[in-house]
Amino acid sequence: MVEIVDWARNLLTSRGALVEEEAGVLRAMLSPELARDLDAGEWLSLRFGAGVRSDDESEWLERFGRLLPPDARVTGARLRHPRLVPTVDSARLLDRDLAIQNGIYRLAEDYQATARYYFFSFQYTMESDETSLGVWTVCLNASARSLVSQPESMLKAVADDLEEDPGFVRDRLAIERDELKQLFPMALRSAQPEIRRLAQGMELNASRRMARDSERINGYYRDLLRQIDKRIARHEGDAQAAEKERSRAAATQLDRTAKLADLARRYAVKIRIEPGDVLAVSLPVREISARVIRKKAERAAKFHWNPAAGGLESPWCESCFGRAHPVFLCDDRVHFLCKSCLAPCASCGRQFCRACQRKCKCGAAA
Ligand SMILES: [Zn+2]
Ligand SMILES: [Zn+2]
Ligand SMILES: [Zn+2]
């Protein structure tokens, strides 16, 4: 089981940083490029785990994820026989499935097109006093910049008709260098909260067991300390004996603190995510081209309807790369956003786009 500290150290070292670790604190000197990628200073000092002064593990998992190369095995596939996609009622689809909350669209046209889908698989390990393993698949449509909500069922619908894609094999290097490099961090960001959600059950169980065990430990030490107190009272006339008992009490308290810290370590849920294989599949879709308008700003956009997926695909949120459904638009650049990436600032209440700016202008942390 690799903990985030080891993982981060390996990753930073592999990217040329000078890294040292001492008593659980990771210190690193980063190149300017690396600091920029991580959105950090050139001197990095991180402490993970329980405690008030420790750094947010999930936030750093996300930042470090940006450094990962997609060195997974990549396969390209397409349909064995070309297929015609039936025409659709595009206006109805946009109204029903896109559900723009604060803007409108103008339809241009719709036609048959080919979309390239990337199925990224991530193996995850969740470990506390029990272990759970699994695979999470994220499917991105690179052509329409949308997220497929049920990748497994879409893959199942076409699996029997797939063959290796000679076009993909030919262009593979370019694709891997450009498209995959761009998409991989998005897929990872989109997978992380889902995998965290899967871990919630384990976290709940672990904290329940931890509460039970800490109660037992506290009870045991409470009795011990009570006995020592009695002895101190009994030794009222004997200063030396009383002092001895008092230092025994101090040692007992230290012992209890150490036992409780052990417990917290044992029950802490550690999540490790590793990139697995990538499958790139070209599939026929109905492409709907439209202009999306928010107040005075507008942008051109393409939306895909794939018979193998059911409804219209939702664009990915251009800030968190989760599913933007329903779609919220930002005022300046008409970014497609999920609800929480256009939420009001917790401090000043002003709404702002997390894709345009990481922090609110009032200066409050995100
Ligand atoms: Zn979002
Ligand atoms: Zn604010
Ligand atoms: Zn924006």
C-alpha cells in the first residue's frame, strides 16, 4: 500500500524535483514549470494525515494527478460496419437533456458525424482496517467535449460490433501526445470524487469501529488514572511516593495519547488511484450544432446524440470536469458549468465562474 506521501515523492522525483521527507513532512524544491503545473510555490512543504495543520489530501491528489503521464496501454477501435444514425428532434433533445439554466440556444443544424470516445479505466484501492479494490471507468467524448454518464452500458451496446481501428493505429503517436495528454487529467479529476463517494461507506464503518475502540481505550485509562489518583491521596504525608505516582500518571496519559493516535492511523481510509488501460472508440453520432447565448455573450457548440448512449450527452463542466447537468453558463465566456462551479462565494455571496477564476475577487479561498 503506497500512501500519498510516497506516491507524491516518487512522482515529484520523476519530474526532477529535489524531495526529502522527514517525520511525515514532505519538502520539495520544484522547477518553475513544475510549480506552475501544481499551482504551488517553488518551495513545497506538505503534511498529510490527521491533525489541524495537515494539508488537504484530496486537493493534492488532484494537483499531483495533473503530472501523471498517460502511460497506460491505449487501444483504438471502431465499428466493423458503418451505421446510419437516425435523425432526431434536436430542439426537444436540447430542451430536455441539456436543460440550460440561465441562457438560451439557437439551433443551427444537425447531421451525422463521428465522435471519438475515450474510455479511461482507473484501478482504485481503498484501505483502512479492511481493503476494497475496484475499477472506475470514465468516458469522455473528445469530439463534443462531453461526458458519457454510463460508460459500461454504452460499451456493452457496441462491443460485439467493434474492430481494431487502423486509422487510430496510424495516428496513434500524435493522438497519444496531444489528445490523451489533455484528456487524462480531466478523466482523473472526474473519477476522483466518484471514487471518494464509493469510499464513504468504508469511512462510515471505520469511524464507527474507531469510536467503539477509542471508548474502550478511554475507559481503560480512566480506570488506571483513577487508581493512581487514589494512591496519590493515600500518600499525602509521603512527598516522594506521591511524586512517583504523579509521574506515573503523566506517563499513563502519554500512553493513552499514543494508543489513540495509533487507532486513528489504523482506521484512516487511504485511497489510491492508478490509471489503467485506455480504449479509444470512434462511433457514429448525430451532431447538433448550436449557438449558446448568455446575456450579451455567446459561443458555438456541438452536442452529440449517440443511439448507444440513449439521451443527449451532457458537456463536461469546464471547471471540475464532472457532468454539467443541468448546464449553467458563465457571463463572460459562456463556460459550461455544473451548479457548484457557478455557486455564490461562501464569503461575499457573489456568484463567480470557477473556470474563469480559481478564487473569488473578494479574496476568500475557494
Ligand atoms: Zn463543476
Ligand atoms: Zn467572495
Ligand atoms: Zn467562465
